[in-house]
Amino acid sequence: MAWLLCGAAAMGQQSPASSADVQELKQELKEVMQRLDATQTDLHAAQDQIKTLSGEVETLRAGQTGMTTPEAAAPSAEGQNTDIADLKQEQEILKARVDQQYQTKVESGSKYRVRLSGLVLFNASTTRGAVDDQDVPMLAEAHTPGATGGDISATMRQTLVNLDVFGPDLWGAKTSGSLQMDFFGGFPNTLDGVAMGVVRMRVARAQLDWQKWSLTIGQDKPFISPWAPTSLAAIGTPDLGYSGNLWTWTPQVVVERRWMPEDSKFGTKTQIGMLDPFDGELPSDSFGRYPEAGEASRTPAFAGRQSFEFGSGDQKAIVGVGGYGERQDWAFGKRNTGYAATVDWKVPLGTHFEASGLLYRGQAIGGLWGGIGTSVVFDGSEYSPLSHFWPVDTVGGWSQFKFKPASKLEFNAAFGEDSPFANEVRHYNETPYYQPYLRNWTTMFNVIERPRSNLMISLEYRHLNSVEFSGRQDTAEHINLGVGVSF
């Protein structure tokens, strides 16, 4: 402004201004005044912002001052202690998970994961009467003159060892393998060998699992008899063996197809397989293997099962029907067919109850422990071309009722029976070494408690009844205490 006034005065002193110059000067003065007004407005806005910031700073200072007072410092210390406790807890959880991961890590010869598990099982028992096996009795026998009529025993032979391997994907399927062993394979010929059970292979299989298909190759129990009574007293031989429970460990190839809609509570499963055709004979040699009658037929056994599933989760019910068939060749032109038809179920009855079992009708199924282990009978020596033979028909089954009032406690009651047909058994060749049975039934009660997730304790009572062809009936009672630790 001073410059403009001085310039205007100088111009006035020098010469009179023209009207055009005066208009230009007025325009410049107007623009300058507008700029001054805008600058003043910005200055006022800046001053207001400075006042606002100053108020916020004062508020923050007041808050910091209040936090330093004893009343405010106490909650802060408590919060810090809580944070420290939470950090310690998280550290302990992390350490536990690391330890668990370290324990579950099993080194293998390949890069794929291997899992080791099993059950260390101690059994102590007492028996009244004579039985076929002291540890896991299945038949009651005649009382031997001069014997005490009972016994006590303890064993660790039913201890289990499992190995599971999880392999790579193959043809779109997940591959896996399993191996299960126990020590129920006999006794070594050494001092006190009854406490040193021989290792026995129970299960050994390789499996491929697609979304709806599965292929299993290996050794396992028959898939037409998928369930077994719940017991810690009978693991080396499943409970109710020779009393309606069809089972064995047999090599097999099984194909499975599943129809399980995700949003449906109904599904089905079809299983078809080939099995090694056992017939219940004892091995003829301890080192060399020779064919049994089923294997001598040069035809594998065939089996199939169709199951139906209802519900979901813990309330899923499963009902299945199955069939089994095999050829047997007993030499000298003696050939027959063994077969079985089965119905099995596992049905929850509310929240705390469950029923399961199996019924069957069959012929010459001693290899599945049907017919009380007898497939055929001879009226003479089975090695003579002049003797005749009769396949043994049989009917049997078992059923179990489970009551589980708590997640760690359960009560089980089961009954099973096997009854070969007398019109065929009567043809047997009477010898001092063989006496066929017409009927065998067993009643079982047990209670199983799990004080910890890996600790199991059971007490089981079993009553056995066996009827020989001569009409003599023998009974026995067995009480078993089991303590198991899983790993």
C-alpha cells in the first residue's frame, strides 16, 4: 500500500493521469483488499484451531495427572498383573502343545507321519470250574477228578501295540496303513513262559480312501461282523467267542462304496470283498504252512455287506445285512460249500443307552468261529477215502445292552449263543480227542470306568454253559479285573 501511494503521488507530481490508468489502479487496489480479507479469515481459522488443540492438550495433561494418583494407579497395577498372568498361562499352554507335538512325533524311514499307540493291559482273574483257557475262557469243560475246581491268574498278554502310517495322495485317494499286535500268540518253551506271551499279528492293512470309495488290502476281522461286545477282559479273543460272535483274523481285499448326503440323516454303505477261506483247523505244522480245506479248493471266499445309517453324531443308528460263501475240499472228492447270512445292528436308545449285536444262520463256518469251531464231522478218519462227512449247520448270535450314565462310566450286559444242528453232529466219529458241542451260551456283565482319559478300570463277570453231544452240561464262572493305560 505504501508503494502504491508513493507511486500515485509521484505520478501526480509528474503528470496528470489518464482515465485508463486510474481504472487500472483501482482494480489493483481492489484485488489487494480481497487478498487481505482472505488472509485475515485464514488467520482467524488458525487461531480457532490453535485454541482447540490447546484444550485437547490440557485435557490429556489432566488425564495423565489423574492416572498418577494412588486411586487410579491401583487399577492399572491390577490390570498389569492380569496381563502377566494371561501371558504365563498362554506360555504354559504353548509349552504343553510343544511337548505334546514332541511326544507324538515318531521317526520313520520315510518322510510321512507315523503314529504309535496302544494299550498296556493288566488282567487278574479267578475261575470256578474247568474252562478251555485260563485267561479268556470260552467253553466250560468237564471237571477233572482230583482238581481243585477253580484257579486264579494274572496276565499282561492282552496288551496291544498299534502303528499307523499316513502316506501321500495316490490317484486322488488318501493312503494309510495300520499294524496291530498283541502277545496272545502262545507261550515260549521256557521257565514260567506263561507270563511271556508270544507276539501275534492281528491287523495289518493298507488303505486307499476317496471321497466315496475305499480299497482295503490286508488282514482284519470279517467285515460282515463289524461289532463286538465291549470288554477289557477279552481282547486277545473277543468276548462271546464260540457263543455267537463271528470273528477271526483273515487276509482280505475289500472294496467299499458310500452314499452319504451331507444334509441328509440317512446314508448307505456297500462292502464287497474276497477273504482267505479258513475252516477252523489247527495248523498241521509249527513252521511250514499247508493248505486248509478251504484253501485246497483253490477258490477264495466271497463276502458282502449292505448297511444303512440313520441320524447323526452320537445318535447315529447302523443296521446291516451280510452274506459269506466259500468252497471246501477235504480230499478224496469230499467237497462242500460253507456259507453264512448275517444281520447286525448298533442302535442308540436315547442319550444314555445303546443296543448292539449280530444274528447269523450258516453252514460249515468253523473258520469264523461258528458252529462252536466245527465246519464238518466225519464218521471215520478224515484221512480215509472210505469215511463220510457232513457239513455242520448252525444258528447263533449275540446282543449287548449298554448303559452309559456319564462320559467316563458305562455298564454292559451281553448274552450270546451258538447251536449246531444235532442231526449232523450225531454222525461224528467218537474218539478220546474230540467231543462235539451241541450248544454253548455265555452271559456277561461288566462295568468300565475311565478316571482319566488314558486310564481304564473294569470288573467283569462271565457265566459259561456248554452242552456236549452226550448230553452232559458243564458250567463255569469267571471274574476278571482289568486295568489298562492307553498311549
